Amino acid sequence: MNQEGADRSRRRFLTGAVTVVGGAGAVVTAIPFLSYWQPSARTQAAGAPVEADISQLRPGQRINVEWRGKPVWIFRRSEEDVEQLPELNDRLSDPESKVASQQPPYAQNTARAIKPEIGVLVGICTHLGCSPLFRPEAGSVDAGWPGGFFCPCHGSKFDLAGRVFQGVPAPTNLEVPPYWYPSDGRVIVGEHQDGEAA
């Protein structure tokens, strides 16, 4: 092979090598740039409905899920808790849940729920956005406490249906998110039964 043929082979090899290395470099450089434009899995999931297993939930217990970046409480009330709810009406600001934006139509009842024994609430106080404490035991906040949710930030109180007591800073009941039951032991938060997302 003469000198000219060797130079040509070397040129072809170097051109091919530079093309491969340059292409690989362009791909490596483009990946972070392109991934910047794709929403993260957390962002995609933030608005998506959330499914929770409630098959082991006992009276007085609560589980927490996150939907749209908000804490959602799913808890079980005892039969006595459910029976007591109407007895509290004269102590509440909105016992009949007349503020329509605070719950879907199917939760505009005394228990503010589809199933009276299962509560589903957004765990954010309607005063200034603190997270109330779950205090289901009667007398656990003060002598007249029937059980419910107590906000330690400014003293707002809510019953076990998330209805706000009179004379506290919170202006409205706790929010009930859209939800439904695909089976007895599961609940989907973030959409209505017809599959319509909130």
C-alpha cells in the first residue's frame, strides 16, 4: 500500500471515529436538556388519582395519602361516632355543609361521606393552611371535646366529619376531595366514580 492509500485509510478511520464520538457526545449532552422539558414522575403523579387500601382500617385509625401535593386523610369512624354527628349540629358553623366548594354533592350530608363510617378529608386547615391533629378520643383536647380534628396553630376545631365548630378562626369546613370505592377495601382519591378527574 502506498503512502497516499494509507493517508486515505487513516482519514476515513479518523472521520468515522470523530463522527461516532461526536454523535455520542451530542446524545449525552441532549439527554439532560430534553429531560428538563419532561415533567418528573412526581409531577405527573401529583394530579393523578391515588388508590388506597382501607381493608385493615379499624375505628379510630387513619391513613394518609398525598394527592396534588396535599395530605389526604382516610379514617374510620365507629358506630357511636357516626350516631353522635347530628348531636353536634348546634355547635357547628356549617353543620349542613352548605359551602358547595368544600365537598362533592355526594358528600353533602351529616357524615360528609359516601359511607358514613369512612371519612376522606384534605388535611389542611381552612384558616391559614396548617395541618390539624387527629384527636378522635372524646376529651383528648378539652373536657367538652367530642373527638375530631384540632389545629394547634390557631385553635380551630373540626368534628369527625371535618365540620368546623363555631367561634374558631377557620371560616369553613375541611375540604372533602372527590373519591369513590372500586371495591369494599379500596378507595380512589382524586376522581369521581364516573372516572372524571377533579
